[in-house]
Amino acid sequence: MRINVGIAVSLLVAFAIGVSTFVVHSLWWTTARGNSRMLAAEINSQIADTVRIEVGLTLRSAEAAWAAVRTIFVQNVIETRQADKREFVFLSQLQAQPNISWIMFGWEDGDFFAAHRLGDGGLEMIEIDDAIRDRMLRSDRYIFIPGDIQFEERSFTPTDYDPRGTGWFRDFIGSDGPDWVDAQDLPGTRKEAYAFAGPVDVFRRRQGVLAVVIETDRLSRFLGTLQPGGFGAAFILDADGKVIAAPDPNADEITPARMGEGALFEVAKLAGEQLLGPSSTRSGPDAATRIVSGGVPHAVALTPLGFYGWRVATVIPESAFLSEIDRTLMRLIYVLIGAVLVATGLAIWLVRRVVSTPLARIVDDLNKVERFDVEQVEPRKSKLTELSDLSAATASMAAGLSAFRKYLPADLVRMLLAEGINTQPGGSMKQISVLFCDVAGFTGLSERLGTKIIPLMETYFSAASAAITRHEGTIDKFIGDGLMAFWGAPRRNSSHAENACRAALDLVSAVAATGIKDDAGRPLRIRIGLNSGEALVGNIGSEQRLNYTALGDAVNIASRLEGANKIYGTTILIGPETRQAAGGKIVVRELDTLAVFGRAEGIVVFELIAMSDELESPRAWINAYEDGLARYRQRDFDAAIAAFERAEAERGGDPASAVMKRRAAAFSVAPPADDWTGVAIADAK
């Protein structure tokens, strides 16, 4: 498939612009995404540091509170069983450390006392003792007022809670020091909580276990103040990947954190299961992953907090960073598409104006050269040096061919190119019709006129060439005052005989229409011989010089028929093959049986009178002549003479009838031999 050079160059320009745009866009997109991920990593780092600091402060405040209360007990400032003073100490620690949820003490006999924060509005003192209504749980509730607390109510609740069965007591009653422990077994609640617990000895006698508890709802409340990237969230996961703190600014000891709510929680949960869960290959200290939830991709980063295997998980929707990038990207794509379209349109316009249109004109000029229409070729101006030089070279070639074509039959060259005939010696047998044309009395005329005969012959040849070309003939050569043409090659023509006859009649009319006269003022007379048959047609000659022509008996007969016009005083003689091939398309008279020069046997020759579609009325003189010819061949010479005289009279003068009348008269006086066949002998070309 071939395409226009303008389209090709325009596509190339558009492709180059598109590729450049794509490369620039890809680099920008990659850089933007990289910067976004760096920003996400930086936010994650900052969030992780913030959470780590907060968790550290919370843990240290719990440890400090435990140490302060233990010191009071160990130094025997107050006794562990001293209820009123013990309540004051626990209360003061809860007021001083707002992140602490519980301070509690368990004795070896199963008694239990605790101070429990009730959010930001109050607290309760919980005690379980044999002396309290059959070991019921007593709860004294207080509310905070500015600068003080105020007792509100006391309640008793049946309970089977025993600190000795809990992990925070059991694990430390026999230990040497404090440590952190999971403390979900608190009275009246199953909330997620962690306790800093340890034994208390007074005068080397173990009193029980002191524990300071932090509920994770307090951490959830802190996480609610954070919003990574404006759209993300931070979560705290335990060592097994379970979410233990989720962002909720309203969470406290009274209001549990809203766990399990929202898409970000599900993403954090999935991240914990994938990176830290039992079925996962545990990740290293720091881990990052990409999780798609609900069709939305999220960036998740896990950073250790350095406590109990906890990790902070920052979950940020990629759209938080990439949505603006994507919007900018789409805007950029639209802008780039517009730029590409504008650039392509400008390139197409520029290429068409500077390259395609001038090149198309040069191609048109080359096509004219191919058709030998070289007179219409002229140099084309161009902004491009190469196109200007090419056009100048084409114009120079056309000028050279314009001069050279006068030596060649241009129509023949066109047809050879159109048929794709190779310029090598060789040919093939084809059915053709051949025409020879000559000027009557040319030898004497040329001697009398000298160089003045040149314009006369130019007019004659121009009229003859135009007539032959009009009827699809191929001019082979000019031979002095004569010319040779043929039909049926190089382009196949099934109507070659009919076209040749039309051309012969048109040629006679065209020459007559020119008004050419000889030196005596008489109209120029021509003679035409026309014959059809099989001939060798092709490139005849050598490797250095070729002539596309026809050879064969059919060609020779046509040449002889042209000369035979001298015998009968006719203008156009055709052979029997042409008569048969043209059939009813032509009007002829059978003229004679003639043995042309160079042949022993005779052929029936015909005079071409007209085309049948141009004949206005029957020609009686033709019938009279052909009647005379039949009687002539039957040796009835007197009847033949009468018929020829009748034809001559009806036509108003007929040289052929006069010739045949003289022959009949001669045979009437001296009859021919018994083997006479009626064949006339042409003893000259």
C-alpha cells in the first residue's frame, strides 16, 4: 500500500510529536508518582514518630505512677489497707496522669481495690472485700468539678471477680519486678487494656500486686487527632496484626472506640493479616504494601513502636496524593492532545504547502513527460532547494524530449510504456492491419520545389498523423514522402481492420481539407495501401538501436497495394484479409485479382469507397463495375467493355474502369491463352 508523501511526512511529524509528548508525560508522571510516594513515606515517618512519642509518654506516665504509688506503700507512708489515704493517692495519680485508665491493687487474700477513670467527667472507686455485703463490688462514683471532685453515688453489684485468677496478678505475685501485661480481665469490662504490674513488699513482706492500666481507647482518642495526608488514618496493631486502636476523637473509658467501621479500618485489618497474621510470612521491622479495598487502592506502611510488638499502621488512599496528579494528568493529556492535533494540522498544512503540493506538481510534470506532453512542463518554484532542483531537472528533461520526440512517434512510445513492453530485441506474432501512404508524383515534385517542399510535407504529415491517431493507430515510421502505420499492436484491438479503414478514409479527407497544392496548383494526391493478417511485431534491431515495427507478408502486401494504386488510378486499395475482417462495416468494390510485385499468385484487391454508416445511397457504378469484372473473368470481353463503360459513365469518370476496358478490348482482339486465369501482374513496386 502506497500513501501520499504529505500524509507520510505529516504522520511522521505527528508520531514524533506524540512520542516526545509520551516520553515527557511519562517522565513527569513517574517523577510525580515518585515524589508522591516520597511524601507518603515522609508523612508515615512523621505519624509513626508522633505515635511512638505519644505511646512512649503514656507508657512512661503509667510506669511513673506505678513507681510513685509503690514507693508510698514500700516506705510505709500509708498502709495498703488504709482505705481513705489509699483512695487519695490513687485519685491524685489519675488526676495527674490523664492517659491512665486504672490504678488497682490486689491482695493475696483476694481483696481488690481500684480507681477507674470514667472519661473526662469523673471516676469511680471500686472495692471488693469480705466486709462489703457478702463480698459484693462496691462502686463510689465521683464527678470532676473545677479544682476538686464531688461524690455522686454509691452502688453495690454482685460479682465473682477475684484478682488472684487474673493474669496481671497471677504473673506478678511471685515475680521480682514489674512488667507490662495484657489486662483484658478487669472487673465489669472486656475492653482492650494493658497493665504495668508488679509486686509490692512492705518490710520484706509481700502485700500484693499493684497495677497501672492503660485502655487502648485512650490511644484511639489520640489517633483521632491525626489525619495523615488529609484523607488517611493511623492505627495501632498488636504483634499478631490485630487492630487494637483505631482513630476516634470521642473514645475514652466510657465511650469505646468505633472499631470495625470504615474502609480504612478494613484496609488496616487486611494489612495486619497479610503482613503479621498467622498465615503470613512475617515482614521485617518496617513494611509497606498496597491494598485495594472497594476498588480503591491504598498505601499502607507499618512501623514498629518498640513496645510489646506493637506497630503503627498509616493507611492513606492513593487518591489523597494522586487524585490531583491524575486530574493534572488528564488536563495535561487534553492539552497535549490539543497540541498534537494543532501541531499535526500545522505540519500537514506546512508539508502540503512546502513539500506535498510542489512535489505533486513535479510528479504531474513527470507524468506529462511519460505521456510525452512535454510542451506543458515548466520549472516550479519551491522553498526547498531539492524540490526546486528536481523541478528544474524535470523541465530540462522535458525540453530535451520536446526536441527529441520529433524524431520518434510519440504515440507509439506512449503505448509501449502503457503496455509495459520491455526494450529488448524480440517480438511476437499478432493479427494486425497495416497501412502505407505515399504522395503521388513526389519524386518530380521534390525536384521542382527543392527546399520549398518541406512546409508542404509538414502540413501533409501533420494531417495524416492526426487522422491515424484519431482512430487508435500506431505510426511506425515516416519513409520519405510516405508513412507506415498499423493497428492491433502494441495495444490489442479486435476492430483493427475497421479502425484502419476509417483512418484511411479520414486521412484522405484530412489531406484534402488542408488545401495543399503542388507547384502546378493541383490538389496534392495520395495513395494508400491497406492489408490485414498475421505479422511479427516487436522491437527489431540491435541492443544499441531498436525500432518497434511489424514484419511479414501482410506488411509487404500492404506496401505493394499502395503502389498498385498507380495501375488503377485509385486512392485506397485494401487486401482480402482486411475486406473479410471489416465485413459489413465498409463499402468496397472488388477491383481485380492482382499478383503484386514479388508474388507469383494473385490476390483479390478491393478499392475502399466509404464506411457503410456514412454511405448515403447505393452506388450503381460499383455494381456495374463488378458486373464487368465478372464478365471479364468469364472471357466475355465485349460484355465486360459495355459494363465498364456503364460504370465509367455513371461515376462520371473512373480510371479503374478505363484500365479494365482497355484490357478487355485488347483481349477481344487477341484472346488470352487457354490457361489464363484473369490475374493481373504488377511488374513494379
